[in-house]
Amino acid sequence: MQEVKTKKAKKSFFLRLAVFVFICYVAVMLVNQQMQISEKRKALDDLNQAIKVQELQNDQLRDVLNSKDGNQEYIERIARGDLDLANPGERVFINIAGN
């Protein structure tokens, strides 16, 4: 009878060890998943903020393009600033000091 009891005791020990290892593995995986979820939520919040900023810029550009005076002012600003153009008969002074 003693042989049967020792085999059960050994099986019970290995079973308990396996259950303990499995529980530890599950706990580590849950913590890891929570950390990943937190990182993804932060990234999502950053992207949502960037979307809101871009939508505001788009609305401002639409307002400028839809207004007649604003459209003309926008065209003149781009022509002067980016394309270095001037109105006919207009003098353009260049600051050579660089300031």
C-alpha cells in the first residue's frame, strides 16, 4: 500500500507544480497585455489629437478659399512669399544685411 501512496504524492506534486507554473504564465501574459493596451491607447489619443489639429487647419483653409477677399489675399501672399512675384509697377527692396 505504501507504493501507491508515494506515486500519488509524486503525481500530486508535479500536478501542483504544473498548475502553479501555468498560473504564473497567465499572470505574466495578462500584465503584458495590459501594458500593450495602455501603449496603444496613448498612441490612439495622439493620433486623434493630430486629426483634430489637421481638421482645424483644413477648416481655416476652406474659409480662406471660400471668401472672395481672403482668396485674393492668399494668392498674393503665396505669389509674393513663395514665388517672389510683384505687382506691375511695384518696387521690391531687398535687405542685403540679412536682418
